[in-house]
Amino acid sequence: MDLPDHKTKIVCTIGPASSSEEVLRELIIQGMNVARLNFSHGDMDNHRTIIKRIRAIAKELNRVVAIMADLPGPKIRVGVIQNEPMMLEKGQQVVLTSREVLGKDSLIPVQYKQITDSVTPGSPIYLNDGFIQLDCTRIEGEDIYCDVVIGGPLFSKKGINLPGSRLFINPITGRDLEIVDFGFEEGLSIFCLSFIESKEDVLEVRNYAKSKGKDVFIVSKIERERAVENIDSIIKESNAIMIARGDLGVEIPIQDVPIVQKNIIHKANLMSTPVITATQMLESMTGNIRPTRAEATDVANAIIDGTDAIMLSAETAVGKYPVETVRMMARIAKSTEKWRDHTTIGLEMMKKAIQRMNPSVEDMISIQVNDALRSLPVRYVITPTVSGKTPRHISRFRPDIWILGFSRYPLTCEQLAMQYAVYPVLTRQKVDDWEETVMDALNKASIVDSGDMVILTQGQVSGHGKPGGTNLLKFIEVK
């Protein structure tokens, strides 16, 4: 076991800058826990090749690396512009159209047929992640006349946001479900849903998977205002949450994003649901060898907030320094965690919040484990697990030691790869005596010394062979 010096997990978007065998190996060595494949780009053959490459390298390095398929969803985009970039100037009048035309002069095609039903005169329209702002002045047929409020260069296929407007599109598209099928063929179980608005969107994919005889681990991206409004029910139906601050920062007032981020992380922590904080975390490292001070602070604050994982997008997909960016993420995480480990405020707040929630036996076990960690010199917490539920419960307290999640199930190990402070360990054989198995593994890995203390959590197995909830913790002294 090669335990990292930081416990915050790192998600890397794989793209042209990071898809080679050499770079992927370095990303894993430097701290990549989850490889995000963005299915808005690339073809299936290319994704298939990358999946096989990641798995081969992870096996070679004896690391658990999760692969997350990020579904495109119904992103509204600009059509094709003939001579790009099209320069938009403040005060200029432009026309958005749902007609199938090339963009030229001041005519901008839009790949959303019902845009004239969604906007009304006075509606704000944002292009290119909000860097360009238009105001709708009137609508004639398939054309929307707008004044440019904030100009800039516009390229083909850039995103369009219509904050406050009703969208007449299903967040789960036919293309999304085709990608889910592809994922099943390649043995993937982690899918990231884009632009969802309610728990029904999550259930649509989960039920589709069930119809195929599959279980899925769903990461719900929070990037629309309605998703923020429905956050409690979305967290309940999701396996993980991603705070996608790019589109979110256009859909809601940008000054509200930091507080929304904190609220979502806190709610997800309470539910033992892993949460990923994403978008522009170290954006300047796309072209520079060092991040800005503000970016380093942003990453640190997300960790202090309680995020399980921090994500890199363009930085590793198309940036000049993908490996250096992951190394920087790991350094910031290590430094931030070291500071947080000396505080107990967050732990006490979490404990009190759980106790107000009609806690289960497993909740109380997780509280007892973390109370023990504050009073005794425990080296590791060992959690044999089928579903990953027990290590997730313990992880929400953000302990300063590793939780070693032993499981016979590869997909469970992959899912735990995005959980704070959980180091997943895949055991190939059926285990009759977990205490003997885990102690043997620790001694073989040379990560314990005689006299060290570890905590082992265990549960019951029913007469039908089905696992029960964790209801026992045992203190073991290494001989």
C-alpha cells in the first residue's frame, strides 16, 4: 500500500494533453484518484482506448483509479460561425436564430429549436460561460433580437445560458443513454449527469440501468438554479454530488456561488455523500507553471468546507502542465489538511448535526470511531465493506488518519476512490476471517509496527449470506 501524504481526492479530466500512457502514469503517481472522461468531446473508440490504458496502468502501479463517464446532457450551444471568432461589441445589435444557417456578420445560430419559447423581451442571455452578455429586445418568428451588454470574441459551439428561463428539454437525452450503454460494455459504473434539475432526472438514469440489470453510481452535477432549489432530494437520490461552478455561476448570481458551495458541501457531508468541487480551481495553470494566490486559496477553502474531491478540467485535459497541476493540487491539499487537523470545531458541529437527525446504529458507530480517534493513538481504521457505506459514514468527520476500505468488489473500490481519507483495498478472494486477513495485509505492506493500535469495524451476515449493517468496532494491538 502506497498511502499518499494527503487525503483529499483529485479528479482529473482526461484530454489530448493527458491521454498518453506516459502522462497518465505520472498523473496517477502524483495523485489522480478519479479519471473523468468528458463525453461532450471525442469518439467512442478514443474513449475505449483511454479506458483500457488507465486500467492497465492502474493495475501495473497497484492503484485503484476510478473512471467517471461525464454525460453531455442538453447543453445549449452556438452553431457554426463562418469566420471565427465573431467579434461582438458593446451596444451592437445581434440576432440569435434557431434557423439552420451559418453564423456571420451579426447573425448567430443557436442549436435549440425552442429558444424563442424560453426567452422573452428583457431576458438576459449569456454566451461563452457568461463572458458575453446579451439582452433580448424583441422576438420575430425564429429570430431573437438582442443588444450586446458585454462583448467579446465568440467561437462556434460555445455554450449558451438562459438564467431564469424555462427550458423545454429533458435533462437526460437519448445520447446520454447511448453513452451509459457504452459504459456498461466497458465495465463502467460511475456516471456524471449534466444539467439535472430534480431527483426525477437521477431516477430516470437509475431506472434505465436497472432495466439493463445494472447498478450505477450516479454523480449529480449541480449547475442549474432548479437543482440548487431541489438539492435535498437530489442528494438523497444521488451517490455523489459535483458542484459545477462554471454554468452554476451563470445560472445564479455569481456572488451567491461561494455560499451555495458551502451549503451543498455541508448537506452532502451530513448524508455521507461524497462531493466534488469543480471548475477553474487552478485555471491559470492551463498555460502557466504556477497558480495564482487566489486559486490556491480557492482549493484550500473547498477542502476546509469539507469537499471530498477537487477537480481539474482544462488544466489536465488541454493544459501545458497536467502533471505539475496535479502535483500542486496535492501540495495544497497536504498543507490545508495539516492545518485543519488541529481544529475540532467542524467535527463537533458534524457530530451534533447527526445526533439531531434520528441517527442509525451505523451513524453512532461512526461517531464512536471518531471519538476514539481523538482520545487514542489509533494508526488506521479498517472497514471491510460490501457497499462502501461504513467508510463513507466515518469519512464525513474528516479524520486525520487513513480509513482502509477492504472490499472484494472492484466497483465498490472504484466508488470509494472519490471519498475523503478512504484508501480502497481490493481483496481478490472470499474472506472468512477479516481480522486475520487485514492484519496480514498490513504487516505485508509494512505500514504498521508492533504496538500500533488499529480499529476494525465489522457487521453481521444474515443466514441468507447478505451483509448486515456495521454494528461492532474492535480495538486491535499489532503484535
